[in-house]
Amino acid sequence: MKRDRPNTLGKALLRFFQEYLPNLRGMSLHTIHGYRDAIVLFLRFASEQAGRPVENLDMADFNADQVIAFLDFLERERGNGISTRNARLAALHCLAHFLAGEHPERFGELQRVLGVPFKRGATQHMIEYLEANEVKALLSQIDRSTRSGQRDYALFALMFNTGARVQEVLDLRRCDVRTEPPYQVRLLGKGGKVRICPIWANTASLLRNLSQALPDIQDSQATLFRNERGAKLTRFGVRYLLRKYVARAATTVGTLPSKHIHPHSVRHSTAVALLKAGVDFATISQWLGHASLNTTMVYARADLDLKRQALTQVFPDVLAEQAPGRLVLGSADLLGWLRRL
């Protein structure tokens, strides 16, 4: 029978999302959405297992055995990797922490939920990014004679220019863009952190034209990137557009078909380009809005050209004299190199 009012679990979830996460924990909207998606998946799974509608689930349905079964379902049925599995578990752990304070009578079972461990062995995926010629090919596929094409060109030019997260670009308002020198945009990042990012004069011109083409020209708080219905463009919309243009560009650039490009790949492309240009890690970290320099360091492992440059610095003379092919070192050279380590 369908309930007219939320039960204990339903009421707790309302407080969890409306009060605990945004107010007490101060989490960003993006993080809250991630937690929401994880918990919705769990509730649907628990509903199917219990043979009851989601609205009829209660506190007893949130238990360690159910959580373990759910995690197994994610990997076995949905094909999720270890990192995704652990991210879902982090959301459930957070919910268990909250419920333990709200319902101390269930503390024992919630402790068991908190005891479900994160899975080790998650491998780092290779960072996918676009080289300069691939970026050029992608942008050239956009038909700038249409209004939607002008929006798409401005969108991806800005993303490549700033390395901003997709949501940071989609949240951009007129008042966040400076289209006079010094050209710049104000980005609202994770945790509500604001940063200023310089943009090229050409990017500023694209954003100015985009803004002037929108109907509410006097509204400084209006967002810039909108869909055909005039609503704010979504991350799913950006993913769709990127896939479309990458597929077109792949017919002219042979390296693209083997790459799995997604919106975050654009951010990676900017980071690697900055690194290749000799920009130091601290500046790149600030540019991208990383919370830690360690996050930025991952790009040092991403680019083959940088590895080649490092190799020439380690063996500059040997490489200069060696004919193309296999590198051969004598025992004296090897011992000398080992001593210098």
C-alpha cells in the first residue's frame, strides 16, 4: 500500500539532503547531486530486492548486507569500475554517519554499514586528452553560420582556453565575463571557491557576441550557455555535443577514433598544453582550481612528449650519438648512472 506521508527513512532523507549536506557539511551542489544519484540507485536496488515500492522502504532496509549486495550489483550487473563503486559507497557511508546521530537506537547496524570497506586495487586510468591538431579539427567541424553553432564554438573555445570544469562553464553569467582588457572570466569552483581565469581576446569576442545575441541583454545574472528552449545547457547536453563533433573530426584525424573523449578530457587537454608550454605546476594548479598540488602532478605522467624530453635530459650525450634503434649502454656507463641516482 502506498504511504500518504514519508516514513522514518523518508523523513531522514529529506533532512539529509535539505539540511545536513548543504548546511552542516557545506557540500557543493555538484557533490550533493553525486550523493543523490548514488542513494537513488541504492533505493531502487533495495526496492527490487524487497519487492516493495521505494516509498515503502524504511530504516531496516538500510543495512550492511543490503549495501554489500548493492556494491556487488554495481560491479557485476552495471559494469561499474572500482572507483565508481567506492564513490557510491562513500555516499552511503555519509548517510550512515548522519543516521547514526539521528537514530542512536540503530547505531549497531549503522556501524556495520560504516564497516563495509572500500575496495582496493582501483587502477589509474590513462588520461585522455586532445592534441593541438585534434582540437583544431574538432572546432573546425562546428557550423558557425547558425546560432547554435556559434554557441557551441564559444563553449568549446572557452573550455579549451580556461580548462574549466563543465559545470563551472555552464554556471557562467554575464556578470562573470570581462570582454574588455584584461580579458577574463570569474569561475565558481568546487566548495564555492571563486577564481579568475584569463582568456584570449578571441575568446572574449566570442563571449561578447554570444551575450549580445541572447534576448535578455540587460540581465547581468543570466547564464550564457542555453539550449534551444532557452533553458540552461546541461552537462549531458555538452557531452552530446562533444561526441558529435569528435565523431565528425575523427573522419579527418586518424588518432581520434581510438580515444575515449568526454567533457573532462577538454580540461585535461588544457592542463597538458600548459605543462608542455613550460608553465609550472603551482600556476597550473591555481589555473585549474585544484585543491592540492598532488592533483596537478598527475599530468606529469600523462604526456609522452614530456617523457621524451625528460629522457633527453637524463641521457643527452648518449642519445645524440646513438643511431636510431636500440639504446646500448656499457657497464661503466650503467654504473655511473646508478651512482648518480
